Amino acid sequence: MSITTAVHLNFRDNARPALEFYQSVFGGHLVAFTNADARQVRHPADADRIS
């Protein structure tokens, strides 16, 4: 039997460095969407933040 897991973590203001750290520890492929990717930009300064 094969088990697939999906982890959903929430970080405030430091998501990108935290996710990159976890990737360096556990390996794997990191997939992250910015607010711009999700079309949820309320303020231009937030466009590059992880959604």
C-alpha cells in the first residue's frame, strides 16, 4: 500500500525562508504560490508574498 501526504504550513511574514529551510532539511520539491500567482494582491508590496 502506498501513502501520499500533503503538508500545509502557515507562516506569517517569513514563509519563503521557512519553506526553503524545510526543503533543505527534508529535500523534495518545493511548490509555493505568491499572492500575485493566486491573484490575491490587495497591495503591490504583497505581490511576492507566499499565498
